[in-house]
Amino acid sequence: MTMMTPSPLEQEEDEEMLVAHQELSAADSAQPMEVVVQTEPANTAESQAPEDPQTSRFTWTIENFTRLSGKKHYSDMFVVGGFKWRVLIFPKGNNVDHLSMYLDVADSGNLPYGWSRYAQFSLAIVNQIHQKYTARKDTQHQFNARESDWGFTSFMPLSELYDPSRGYLVNDTVVVEAEVAVRKMVDYWTYDSKKETGYVGLKNQGATCYMNSLLQTLYHMPYFRKAVYHMPTTENDMPSGSIPLALQSLFYKLQYSDNSVATKELTKSFGWDTYDSFMQHDVQELNRVLCEKLEDKMKGTVVEGTIEQLFEGHHINYIECINVDYKSNRKESFYDLQLDVKGCRDVYASFDKYVEVERLEGDNKYQAEQHGLQDARKGVLFLDFPTVLQLQLKRFEYDYMRDTMVKINDRYEFPLQLDLDKDDGKYLTPDADRSIRNLYTLHSVLVHSGGVHGGHYYAFIRPTLSDQWYKFDDERVTKEDTKKALEEQYGGEEELPQVNPGFNNTPFKFTKYSNAYMLVYIRESDKEKIMCNVDEKDIAEHLRIRLKKEQEEKEHKKKEKAEAHLYTIIKVARDEDLKEQIGKNIYFDLVDHEKVRNFRIQKQLPFNSFKEEVAKEYGIPVQSQRFWLWAKRQNHTYRPNRPLAPHEEAQSVGQLREVSNKAHNAELKLFLEVELGLDLRPIRPPEKSKEDILLFFKLYNPEKEELRFVGRLFVKALGKPSDILTKLNEMAGFSPNEEIELYEEIKFEPNVMCEHIDKKLSFRSSQVWEKNTHFQMQTSFRSVVIKDIH
């Protein structure tokens, strides 16, 4: 058997936008440079409305550019939105062969608590020969104390920048321009979503904003929520293993909690336990996976068929020959529709493209049964539309010219009311049921903000289909107007007001990287059915009881956490713990402190009073208790180091913890030594001198490959291991004269190392005494492991 022994003692398409400091060494310092700065005054009024952008244009002229010696350089500061900003450049690139350039919040270490600003900005290297060739890139970012710089690691190739014929470096001078528009954001840390809106958000596990936006959309369809509540679950189910129960629990908390809700139980019920598993999905895939799983779980229950009733529609794929009487139809169902964005100005244009007729002729003729190759028309028409229409917008596509995925940020409009019966029902098959009015009202807009290789999802939702929209952005919920939910999510470009109207300023334009990714419409004639009332009577009693208990436990833990500074956790290990753990959970060390009895004791309580509590707990008289402090060794194992002195036991628990705990955490680890008399009742511990060493023994049986704790002994430093062999045999259950060998376990990693111990040397002169470690006694069939401590 192996023995363990202690020794002694987020890219934007092809340009990656990064927080600059993630790649930089703190040792990098800006070098002096000659600069000329021109800044146009900014409106710095803090009282400005949050939606009013405050803008500024800043010019930075850098002379002697090729002689800059530092890795990074900062511009002078300029003010926008009442705060100081600056431009950060890496003349030789931030670990890339491109110029790297970022917008930075100056003096970020002194920002007010919870400070946050949303900024749209462009950075440019001016072409001093041909203005129209100026290299300019724009982006947007939510700046805060943790992410205080943002921009482009690969702004432009160094080969272009340093080529004098290109016009960017003239007379060894480079001109940088920054145009910044800042919006003040509501203080994130003090904002109370429930108080402000009546709704709560969902916590982000690190890569689950896409899931949060979809879950909020589904939750705010009361008919769907009610169906989930009515799925049969029992008190014996565990949320982490049951999608229905996990979703019920999540929806219940969204409905009745005052704070944001965690989604870990739900993702565990999907089988998603790692960060990588989150990254393998998107909104559309998650929607399909979730609906398929719920549809399967609803079979044979009172809510069977709910998913189909809500989301299922049908279309007909047809091929119709032109010159002969032959037509082929294939009916297909769908839960969502993927609509083209590129080349389409709005949703209606996408539907027009969806049902567009394709001509099959020439080399692409259709092979018709019994008619051979024929000219034909191929297309799709809808047989019926679902109650809830889910439209996935194809914002991402593969660019064959660039051999990469790109995001389509083109302007794409969508209406508040969508009429799919327009133009005499041109999207419908001739035999579709025309008595159903396919007029839809917009319920939610799921938004993707960012580029193809990273970004953020959030949702605009009308929970009651009123004029009031709400933005659900992970934990934060805010009230928004219709313009924010619709027009500002169309995509395309945004032109901000000029800084100085009347002057010949270039318009300040930004590509809007935040745009609609998924739309959810509800049929007008089904609104009352879908937006029904959901209350506690719809929730199973066992679920209410379970969640109420969870809430009480959560409040209890919250209270404990708030009062943690008033208490010390004392972890008491005893012989019983060693017997229980060694050979099962512990092989190398003596005990796992996480699995011993914990006492939560007020810091001001005298330690002697704590001993009275131990007496009640274990039935061990105070005078029979001796407590030892544990010491952590260099190999990260623990051993009892020394017993507490009488003056220490007179101190408070808090004082003792401060003195004994170098790590300054809230725990005090102790070993409780209890000696038993002949009648097996606790007696007063024996006096201990400096010459006494306390040894702990483990017995190893090589035949059974078993290890167990057999006890402990005090020995004298000048004594020899040979003096205690008879006692060791007795403890091990061997005959008194059994021959045994002793070994010291030196270390476990990277290789197991044991050293033989000479039984004739004294404990003081032996390696055991010198190293304060432990040793092992072994015959060809039996072994005893001994841990020592003085």
C-alpha cells in the first residue's frame, strides 16, 4: 500500500476587443513623450438625464513616435460625462504585430463606489496625407472599476502604421483622435429590481445570460408557467435531477422572491456541470432542448400537449411541375422560424423571402415520378401559425470570402403588431384555415450585444402586454419605453449629435452592436388565454413547503453570515474522529477537519466556559479535558503541536483564536486529549514535561491492505523506540514479542518516500525527533504507522 507522509516542519469579428490590463505587466510604465492635445469642451453636468449622451472629441498629437521606448503610453486626460478619460496605446503592439489602442478611465482606483458609465466611442489614427483613409474603429462598453479600459488589441498592422508612404506617420508624428459619448447609468449596487419594477432577475453563472433571457421570456407567459407548475413532481424528487422540479422551483422563486434567483439547479438538471457545457449552446438550441424535454415529461399528465399548443406551427414544402400535372407536398412542424436578416429590411421582407418560389430548370430540373426531368417551382407555404410565434433572426452567418463567422449588424425592423394575413394571406397554403386571424402582438425581444466571438444577451419583455416594457438583464430589471425595446434594437448605424453644430465636423457614427436576435409574438385572439392568472393554488403543496423551508434556511445562513464577525468556529477533533477517518478518508494525515464537530462560539466567551459546553456535549468533565493546538506542516498536513497553557484557557475564544491562528480566518482547530482510567471513565490528563513526546499510531495490514488508527502514547525524548515495542504490539493486538520494523514516512508527492528508523537510537537523536514527523513499524505481514509530536 502506498503511504503518504509529511516532511518536517470577449473578439469583435476579426478585431479582438480586450480589456488592456488583462495582458499587461504592472512593471510596464509610460515613458515621457512630446504631445499636443486639443480637446473640445464637454458637457459635464452630472444632472443630465441618463439617456442624454455627453460627447467630446479629443486629439492627441504624438511627436518623435518611432523613438518612444516604453511598451505603453497614455495621453493627457480629457473630461466627458463629468469624469476623466485618456487614450492608451501600445506603439509596438500588445503582444501582437498590430498597434493596440484603448479608451481608459483615468484614476480608476479612486472612482466612487459602484461607479459605472456606458460609453460609445471611436478611436482613430489620422491619415495626414489623405483624410479619407483615416483608420477609425468604433465600439461600446460598460465601464466600471474592474473594467476600466476597453478597445482594440489589433487596431491596425504595424507595417501600415510605420510605412511613411501610407500617411499615418508623417515627420515622425502620429495623430490620434478619440470621440466619446457617455451615458450615466443607474447605480448597479444600490438598485432594487423588485422595489423598482415588481420583478426580479436571474443570476449569471458565468456564461448563461442567453439562458436567463430565454427563461424570463418563458416565465412571463403565464399559461406556460401554469403548465410547468402542474407537471407532477414529488417531495422525494431532487431539483438537480429533475427538470420539471428545477423549473418549478425557479419559476416559484421568480414569482415570490425579493432578490435575484440562481439557476444552478436547473443547469444541473440539464446535465450541465461545467463552464464548457454552457458555451456549447445558444438561445435557439437551448429553447429546443428545453421544449423537447418538457414535452416528453408532460406526456401522460394533465398538461400533455401544452408545448405543441403554444409553439407548434406547420408549413408545407411543395414542388409543382410547370408543364405536367404533378405536385409533391411534405408537411413539417416547427417550434420556431429562422428568418434572414441580411438583405431584408424587416420581418415582412424575411417572410417574403421565406416563401419565395425557386425555379427548378435547366441543369437543376426536378425528377418527377413517371414524368422524368421537369421544369418546376419549389417553395414553402404555411398551413398554420402557432399561438406563440418564436422568430430566430439569423444575425450570424459564415462569410466564405473571409472564411469565418460574422455577425450581421444591419438595420432590421420589426413591428409591434405583426399581420401574417396581409396581402390576402400570401404566406398561407390555399387550404389553410382562413377563419383564424393571424394577427400577432410583440411580447418580447431578445437582444445580443457584441460580436461573433463574444457578447451579452438580455431581453425586453411586456409581461402584461401593456405599453410598459421591462429590460431583464441578468440580475437587473429596469423599466423601459417602446423606443428602447424596438427602434433601438433594429441595429444599423447611429449618428450622435455634433459637438459644435455649425462647424464642419465629421458626423459621429457608430455601428450598433446591440440588436434583436429573437422575437416572440403572441396571437391577439389568444392573449387572454396566454396571459392568465397564476397564483399559489396552481403550485403543488409539497413544492410550497419545500421552497418555504429553503427560504428560511437561506435567511438563517444570511443572518449567520451577517453575524460571522461576532463568532469563532471551533473545530474539535478527538480519538474517535481519527478512528472513524483513518483508513477510510485519511491515509496520510491524521484527520479531516471539515468532518469533525464544529462549535459556533461567541468571541467574547471565556475559553473555560467553552469547556463547560464540551462537557455537556461529550460527558467529559472539564478537569479531564486537555486541548492541543494544531500546527500546519510544510507538506500541508496537520499535527497537534502543543497543549493550551492555563493562562490561554483563561482568555476569550476570540483572543485565543487571534494568538493561535496565523491565517487570521474565523476558525480555531483543536485536538481534545482525553485519558481513560481502568473503569474507562475520563481521568485528569497526566502532567507533561518538555521531554514528553506524543505519538499517534496507525496499523497497516498488508494482507488485507487495510489501515487503521490504534492509539497514541507519550514517550520520553531520551527514550528509544525499542523501549515501547511491547506496548506497540499490545496496541496492535500482536503477541508481546512480535518483531516489528519502524519506518518514517517522509513525503507523499511527487513520489512516496519512507525511511527506516533505527530502534536503538533515542527519539531525540533519531530522524523522528529531528523532523517531528511520523514513522512506520512493519513486519513482513504487519505494519504500524506512528505519527509523532512533542
